[in-house]
Amino acid sequence: MKLRKFALISLLTLISLPLNAFNLSIYPSSPVEGDPVLLSVSGVKTCPEGEIFGKKLRFRKYKDRWIAIFGIDLMRKPGIYNLALIVKEKGKLKKKIVKLPVGKRIFALQKLTLSKRYDELSKSDLERIERENREIRALWSLNTPVKWHGKFIHPLGRKFEGIHGHRFGARRIINGIPRKPHSGADYPAPEGTPVYAPNDGVVVLTGNHFFAGNSIYIDHGGGLISMYFHLSKILVHKGEHVRKGQKIGEVGATGRVTGPHLHFGVYWLGNRIDPDKLLSLPVPGE
Ligand SMILES: [Zn+2]
């Protein structure tokens, strides 16, 4: 772990004893748009509550600490944001406000030419897309108890550890028209390459979607949802509990693609975060 990157913000007040010190560490200490952020609170016995961007944090206990992950959307305006924490100290609830700076990140520009099938949409295509989007959007309010533990592993396995996906956050111009930024990372891999769950969770949606092709969505709890698109095979079903490292599907080229690859996306309560940064987050534990 790079200690230099680890900001230790002590909120110890003059009246509290060092043994009762409430400490908060934030990783990375200076996050940018699209970053996942790891919080660790120590010095309090009961589970803290917290809020940022108007969304609730969920903590899990690890040894003598409470840890939580939240995400900064890739379009979040750089600036200073309030991170509010409510902790119980000496039997009293105390509210702490931490000023969190969010920095700018420069994203790539991607120009794509796609076949008309995916660019000129019929009425029934649009209806299908809207139906699928409604189902997907409903997932962004899920904030279930934390199921993740320890580091997230690469969904394409050990061989891909450290290999970064392409074009996270890329501002896209499709057939000459600006579109939504790319919300995940693409990892080219041969069709049939196994796809693994990066952490424990529950499958909350599977389907064959217009753009994403065969897709799987996993709820890891605390608002973190990971997704896998363009699969050739889906090996899990909605409601299934999956374990870190469990095979959930295979890479394919279904939906709107130019070749076989895995699109891996991660959202925190609807905030689109960089999957590679989640994989490198130093989450303590096994
Ligand atoms: Zn993609």
C-alpha cells in the first residue's frame, strides 16, 4: 500500500482522549471524476452513518475499523464536496463534515462509425431500449448490506490482473453525433474467455439487451453494482448469490460491438466509476 497516497485526517478534538480518537482515512486522498473512494473509520465502536452527493454510505466492520466504498460519477463537476459522517462517541452522536476535493480528469475522445442497424433506430427498437433502461435504472437505488470483502479481482482472471480496459469515460461521437460517455471499460478477449465475479454479490439482472447484448448485473451491496456486457454465455440467474472468483459467463460479441470483448462497468448508486480503479482499491481483508 502506498502510504503517501493515504491521507489520514484526524478529527480528534481537544477534549477527547487519544484512545477514543475518531480517525478517518480516505483513499485516494485527492480523488478525481470517476474514482471509487475507500473510507476507513476507526476509534468508534458502533457503525457510522455517512452521506455524500445526497446518497447514503454503508459501512462494514473490518477488525477495529469500519470501511465503506463510494463512487464519484465520471461527469461530477470538480470542486469541494461535503462528506458527512455521524459517529457515536462516548454515547453521543456527533456529526462530522469533511471537505472532499474532487479533481478533474481528462477523458479521451472516441469517434465511432456504426452500422445503421444501431444508429437509425426504429420505433420498436426505441420502445425496447426504453423498457430495458427502466429495468436497469431501478438498480441504481439499491443500497443493500455490504457483501464485498477484500480486494476486487479482475473479471477476466489472473492473466488480466493489471491490464487496463479501454476508453473508460471516453466522450463519444458516433456517426458524427456526440453521445453519452462510455460508462465502463472494454477488455478485448477471445470469445469464450471465462468471466468471473470480482467479489461476492447477488445477481440482480440478466438479459439480452439491445446495445449491451447478453448482460449480467451483480449487486455487491452498499450501492455498488458491477455489470458485464456482450457475453456469449450467461451462467447465472437473477437472485443467485455469487462468490468472488465464481465463473458467471463467457466473453462474446453480442449487442452493439465491433468485435469480441468484455465491457465491465461499475456504478455506485447510479454514479459511473472507473472499474480499473475499483480493482486497484486497497480494500483490507480477504
Ligand atoms: Zn464498452
